[in-house]
Amino acid sequence: MTDGCSRFLSPNGRVAPPTMTDHTNPPGDPLGLHRVIPEQGGVLPLPQRATRVDNDAAKVFETEIVLDVATLNVDAASFRQMEEASGNSTDGVAELVRKTVRERGKQHNPVTGSGGMLLGKVARVGSLAGDRGFQVGDRVATLASLSLTPLRVDRVLAVRPPSAQLDVEGWAAVFHSAPLGKMPSDMPERLALAILDVAGAAPQVARLARPGESVLVIGGGGKSGLLCCAEARRRVGSEGRVIALETHAPFVADLRALGICDHVIEADARDAVLVRNEVRRVTNDRAVDLTLSCVNVAGCEMSAIAATKDRGRVYFFAMSTSFTAAALGAEGIGADVDLYIGNGYAHGHADHSLDLVRALPDLRAVLERRYA
């Protein structure tokens, strides 16, 4: 663990419900069912799947940690969708966030189905949440999606498109099962928040990439893409090959300047035939062992699959991914590849990703320039 960032705790989904003792307030369910508003037919889904959750700050539950919210870090696919829907108006994005939170009690984009995460300060620790190690006043980031986090937004103070962040005044409740982490003390909070937003990506690369393999990162110039490229470089070693594909010219330039990739391809990730051909061009007509999709637009599933060799692996980290398009598309072209759905959580993922950036000053400089 790293000093200043050693409390990234989660009960890992196997915690037994806390027992009720002599408390004035109800305990609440560890998974957050007490905040779910029942749907038609009496169905009670888990909070992330729920259409609406109860964001009434006057209700107090002893398993919750309550936060004063300072910043919302919206996921890239959701922020892009809101920009397009509002004509690239920051006021429009702010209103869409306010509307979603009013209607759903959480920042759960009804179009993309995704959320993001937030930065805040601990305002209250329930008597049954003391085992998590947080104290009132701690600066923390939620490591679970905003799509399940009860949230109230009182004011939007600023919208920052380059980092997909909104500074706000608001309130949030963190369930006992939801990952939460203290902010590190050795880097700007906005930078740390940007890294933590995609912290699940690099640890998954560490699990999937093997020495000597070829790895393709589609959307390699974004936040998650940069971390994936850096982690892939560490894992495949000098005998392996790291290829990044990026369409945004400034991000292409950053990737080339970093020097962590053997090849940087500037191309539209939605063009599967072009992507396949470009990858084969730089690999002596070979497909890659592992492809990581980190894009923030829809329609890139087949590019990832077509570029991957028979019995290779494709990891979809992007929230814009369609499972149907990936599964049926692979079947349609006879691609026998293993498809992995991105999971934003992995044991120790926050410290892993922060340490990765700490170890690479040039990568940190790029991220700090963009997001801090």
C-alpha cells in the first residue's frame, strides 16, 4: 500500500448484513436495497439496475457513509452523449445531470446506462460502517459507479469538458458494500480523481497480458487507454509488442511522445476493416493476442474482434460496448475469441493504478496536463 492511499476497502460482496444493536436509526441493507424504490409489479432490483433510488438526505441509515459532494467525474461515454445531446453546451450538460438526478435519485444516464464516480468529504459515518476505516472530514472518492449511488445535486458550479468533470454542491450516500477510497496526498485531487475513474483497467491488463505477446489498445490515447498501454508495456516486456489505435490527433501525438508503444495507428475505431488492415500492416500480417477496447463511442466492437487472432482475448472496458454486437458479431465472422466484459473493480485496483502513474513521470505529466 502507498502512504496517503492505503484505505481502498470493500467487503467484496461477501459481508453478512450488520446486526442491529441499540441504534436510533435503522441499519439499512449492505447492498443498498433500503434506498431502492420498488418498480411496477413490486420488483426490487439492486441499486444499479433500479430506475430510481431514494436520495432523501433526511433519512439516516447506520450502514451508510454520507458525503458532502464536491466533484462528479462522469464516465467518458456518458459525458460525450450529453455533450452531443446538448449541442456541446456546458449549461446543457449541467441541466441534463440535474434532470437525471432529479428523476432517478442518482447520476444514471438513461441513454448510456452508465454513471461515473465522485469526489467528496465524509460528513457522517454510520455506527455500523466504522469497520471501513473512514473518519468525518476525510477526502474520498467513490470507487463504485454513480449509477448506483444515491445523490442530490444542489448546485452545479462548473463544467469541465476536457476532464468530463462537474464541480457541484451536493450530498451522497455510500452503501456498506460499495468501494470507497481516501484521496492520495501526493498528487492533485483532480488528477487522482481522473485516474481512479478508470482504475479498474490496468489491473485487468496485468491479469490478461503475458510476456512476449502482442497487445492492441483501441482508444489508446484516453485515460483508460493510456493506463492500459503503460501496463501492457510492463507485462509483455521487450519481446512483446504494444500497439495503440487513436483517432484524436493530440492524443496520437501524446502516445508517440511517451514512447511506450511500438506502433501508434491514427484511425477511426468504428471502421473494422480499416482497423484490421492497419493492425496487420504493422504486425507483418498477423493478428494480435490481446485487444483492449477503451473507446467512448459505440460501434467499435467488431474492430476489436477482427484485429484479434484465433483463440485470442478481447477485453471491453468501454461503457459504450454492446454485448449483443460483440457476441453476435464474433459469431458472424467465425471469430473464436474469448470476450471479457470490463469490470471497474479489481482487488487493490486504486493503489495499482496510482502506483503505475507514480512510476512513470512522463505519463503522469500527460495526465496532469489534461486533467489536473
